Amino acid sequence: MKYEQIAQLQAFLLRHRSCYLKPPRGRRHRRDEYEVAQLLRALDEREREALDGLMAGMGFELHEFDDTMDGIPRGGVVWVVLRAPDAPRETLLGTTPVWQRLSLRSDEPKATTVYWFTFLWMLTMSFLYERISRPVSAVSDYISAEVTREELEAKTSERLEEMRLETSEPDPQALPIAAALLGGSGRNATTTANIRKRVGHFLDAMDDAGMLELVRSEDGETVYRQTLLCAAQINELFSQDLIHVVEPEQIEGEMNRFLSANRSRAANNSADADTPQAPEARETEDETDGTD
Amino acid sequence: MTEENGDLYQPGEGGAATTAPDRPDKPGYVFLLAASIRMFDLHDAGRALGADHTQPPPEERSADNKGTYLSIAWDLLYYLQERELEGAFDYVDISSFAAETADAYNVTPADVYYVSNTLAQPTQLDFIDPRDRTTRRTTADTNLIRKKRRGQACMLAKAGREALAFASGYFKWVHAGAEAQKLVGDLQFGEYKSFFQIGTRLLNRIRQETHDIRLALEQPEVDDLRQSFLDNARRYTATIKELSSIVGQAQVQLTAPQTIESIDTWLTMVGEEEGYAFESFTGLTQTLLNAIANMQKLFSQFLETVQSREHALVGVVRFDAAAADFLRQDGAGTSSVDFLDTMFSGIGPLFPDIEDLHPLEHRGSIEVRVPRQRQPKTFRKATHSARDKDRIEKFIDANREEILRRLESGPLSLGEIAENGDTWLDCTELDGLAEMTSFFISPMILGLDDGAQIRLELGGHRVWMMSDGWEFSGPDVRMRLLRVGAPADQQEATP
């Protein structure tokens, strides 16, 4: 067992959270990345178990994707480090540096910074998922998920203006998030310059943490593209974390759609075989005409 | 072609076919379209059901009837397929393709982009469900390519890959074993070019199927595809095993002496001129086995997880509405700072949080201490009053004169001792340099004469890092030596 090599792998993986055997389009290998990838590929079963155990002890899992995943060059392999679903959240990697990077002042309350990050993160996800009608489970479609800084700034301003029209000075007790993001009135109000700074800090932090990558699109525009790491992580923890973001009505609607599709399929199958219908099929009343 | 390339066989090398197979008179796609064109006339027919009159199908095809757009379209599909085989399942900029194709066909790049935009646009196809012959079904999975929102980057869509597969000789997945058996036959009978054609087609198909499995795993709305995999799981798994076994046979056959000799002869006569080598054969079989293994792994994952995944029921999350709604929250529950912090410590950007591992947090608590030899205990006997001095006393004994001499010349602060005391004090007896400052805590250990007093004053909070690695902090202390009974202006020693 080559402990020194396993430690080297663990250190690299925790720092960068991804390792490419062949770098994706538009990027070169990071320092030591190629050597680390070769070591990962050469691990025997015991060594891989040891590495997995070390990562698990820190609350992480090592996932591997081959070239059947979109965006991975032919013959390439990618390893990503994901937070394990039930692992404790206090680990070597944390969010404190993110809050420090996003805040505009050293004495900014943590709540303000966290609210800003959450707001910008949700808007970014709307570009990466909602705009291209992409479900969270469609990890491989990360190659289509892009956003520009200008788009994010414009959307942020738009949403804040909508809120400002509702209430120009929200009560900090009743609406603490709106109060923090709108910043009050007069000189304290959130300005376009503030938004620009926040968005810039946010995108830089996401880029440095490997959640987004800065690429130049085919028409020369600079865009931020979602990484495989980000897409896989969100998919992995969706049912634990993000599910709280989804409106209950959306879950209910999708549940009904799924059950009615199942009922229709069961009804078609019952003409061929003597199988009893599933209980869900008898309970729902919605009909389907079988269209896709 | 070595293992460092990752893929042991690069389709396209050695003349292996990635485009349509050799046909003497027509490209392969013509056979596909020829069999389909009247079907689309019927699909788009203007005649109403039950109408008395009949209308002949259209013979005149509108606009450009030289087949230019059609040919450009298939050129584009083959181009994207080649990029996919050489590169990755990823978007490809077609600007250079458009420029070259425009030259070749004597059209403008805009004409080429018209073709790409058309292929990227899905349309609805209606058919009657063959099971009951009355239910109308639709599918919009008809775009042959996917195109990025910005620019001219495209990639093949599922329908596009299927169109190419149909054009090159489609086979059902369950017949993949029979297809793979041809590899063994080709090796046996010396049909080596056919070996590569079959192998490449098989490899493309395996990768396509693997891609479809991933699609079924990820997209909640592809219920039919997912259900098809589930319904036919046993047959699917059997096909994978069969493939693996047959390709393994081909690999073994390549080690047989007569096969090696036959291949060498062929290479000498024909193969080497066309870019083949013996490693091309072994590389192809190994690449096939790797692809089959990856497919098996993904299919197992599909069977294991697809049924239990919760967010298959959610579809597209409305993040924009969630963001707008977030502004209106009261900061409690799922909008509280603690909850959000915890959530993003999972799905958010993470950095090494070195606060928890700062060296000052751990210095002295995890340092391995070498046990020192125990000092003999001090004790008193009734008849003997001998007492062993502890190390602080010994330190003071060794430095008393120096310390008092220093105090005579002016005040002495704890900070001065901490910062450079080891340069003028003998610290031999001490465990750590911080113990130099012990006489500030109990100054009477200095053994002052009756005419002397010590005045202590507190200063600001300081942190001192000792040269031996220890650290301590607290208020600075200033010690002054006062001479009792002396005139007021002479009571305190001044520097």
C-alpha cells in the first residue's frame, strides 16, 4: 500500500474536487493533475478502498465518469469529489471562505452575505436549469448550461426592482431578506455598482471552487459554464437540500403526472396479461389520452 | 496507439469506416429516405379522412430540388459523428464546416446554417398506437441535432444518431451478439476490412446505447425509454454478457499462431499501405471490451437507482420563482441563515476552511512531549531541613543578580523578557522559555532587601510567540524597583 501516494491523491482531490485524465475542451491540466489522474487509474482494489475510506471519513465520496458522459474527451476519465448525503457538515472544506469573499465590507453581517449568496445562486440556477428546461437529474446536460455576468446582473437588478416596487423599505423584522438585499433607502440602498460587485465576487468564488468555469463561447463571448462537479453535486444532494426550494405544488403536480402515466401503462398491460392493477392506478381519477 | 491515449483504438485510423459503408451507386442515407419519403407525404397529406376525392401525392418538391440541402444535412450529420468519435459527446463549432461546405456546394454559409437550424428544430410526428389502433400518439423527439443558444455549436441528438445508424445498417440491440459473432467469422476467414467495419459499427452502437441509458437515468420525462429498459432488463443484460463473451473470443483468437500469420500476410500485402497495424486489431477488441464494461456498470446503476430516485418526480425546478419568493421570506426555517449555511456546505462552493486547522489552535495540545526524568520530591524531615529547589528557584538563583541589576537601571516589562530574555538570562533550568516570566507573578522570589519594593503595573493585551514555539498572551506587566526611604526623586530607578 503506497500511503504517500494515497495521501497525495487525497490532498489534490480535496483542494480541487475534480481530476481529469484528459482536460476538457478549453482548459489545460492543472499542476500535477495529469500525474494524479495516472495514479488514480493505477490504484488497485485495496488502495482504492483505502482512498474511499479516507474520503468517507471526511464526509466525501469519490465518483468516476467515463467518456460516455457528455463533455469528457474520448478515452478520458473524470473523478469528482462529492459531499456524501448523510455526512456531517463540519469538515475540512467549508463555506466560511465563501462568505468572506462575497461580503463587501469586513463588518458586514453574516446574514446579509448569506442572503445575497442564496439569491444569486438561485438566479444562476435558473439560467443553468430552468432556462433550458433541464431537470436537476440531467447531469450530462451541464455542457449546455451557461450564463454570462451581464445576464446575472440584469436578472438580479430586475428581481430587486420588482421587490422595491412592492415595498421600498421592507420591515427588517418581517422581511429581513428583502431589507438586507434592498439595503434601505437613500445612500444605503443597493446600487447597480453594489450588484455588479456582488455578482463579480459570486462568480469568482464559484469559479475558484470548481462549480463554474469561465469559457469563451464560439462567438467570442465570455460565459460561465456549469461544471460536471457542480451538476453531479446538486443531483446527489437534491432530495436532502434542494427539495426544500421546490414549491410543494410542483411536487404534487409531478407526482400526479407520474401516477397517471403509470396507471395508463398498467391499463395497457392488463390487456396482455392477467396482472392486477397497481393500487395507485385505482386511486387517481385523472385520465390520459396516452400522448407523450 | 498506446494505452496512454486512453482509447486503444481510434475509429477513423487505418481506413475504418465512420461514414456510410461502401455503396457502389448511392450513399447509405438515400436508402433510408427512399423508404421514408412517401411515409412523410402521407403524414402531411392534405386529404381529410373519409373524403370522396383523392389527391395524388405531390411530385414537385418546392424550392431547391437539386437535393443540395439534403446533401448538406447528411454531410453535417457525418461531420458531427466524426467529431463525436474523435472527441467527446460535446458541442462542436461548425463555422469551419460551414465555410468549407459552402465552397464545396457553391452556396453561402447562411445556406448551411439554414440546414443546421432546420435539423435542430423538433417537429411533431403523429401516429396511431398499434396496440389499440385508435389512440393518437405524438413524439417531438425529431430534432436530429442540438444547437447551443449562442453561436453555431452543434452536436448530434438521439434522433440524429439513430438516423446515421439506420443509414449505415441498423441492427436491434438484442441482435448485437449476432453482430459481434461476425467479428469472429471475419477473423476466421481473413475478412479483415470487414472486421474493422463491423467492429466500428458495434462500438458506435455500444456507446450509443450507453448514452441512452444515461439519458434514461437522468431525464424524468423519458418514461417510455426508461420503461423499455426496465421491461427488457433481463434480455438487455443477457445481450451485454453475450457481447462480452464473443468479443473476448475474438481477442483470444488474435493470439492464435495461424491468425497472427494470416494477419501479418494481409498487412504486408494490403493492410500496412492503408494504415493498419497488428495493434489495430488488438486495440479494437480491447476498446470494445472496455466500452462493454462501462455499459454494464451504468446499466447496473440504472437498475439499482432509477426506481428510488425522488427527484424523478420533480421535473424542471422553477428557480427564478424560488428566488423571487426567497426575498419575501421571514428568515426563519428554510430561509434562516443556519439552514442556508448548512445547505450550501453540501451543494455550494467549498474551500479549505483553515480556521479549524490553524496551527495556533493545536500547538501544545498535540505536540508529543518527551517525558523528562522525574525530579526527586521535596520533603522535610524533622531532623533535616534539606529541601531540593525546583527549576524556577534554580533559574532565579542563576539570574537574580542580573535581574536586579537590570531593575536598578529602570523598569522591566514582561514583554521585554518574553521577546529577548533568553539573550541575557540563563534558561538552562527551565522547561520552556515562557517560564522566564514567572518572577513577574511572584516577584518576592527575587529576595529583595528591606529597602526595596516592587511596583507592578498592567499594560495592554499582548501575544508573545517564544522562540521555542510556545505562545502565551495576556496583559503586559511592568515591574519597577522602588527604594524605600530614599528621596522621592530617587525612589524609583530610572533608565
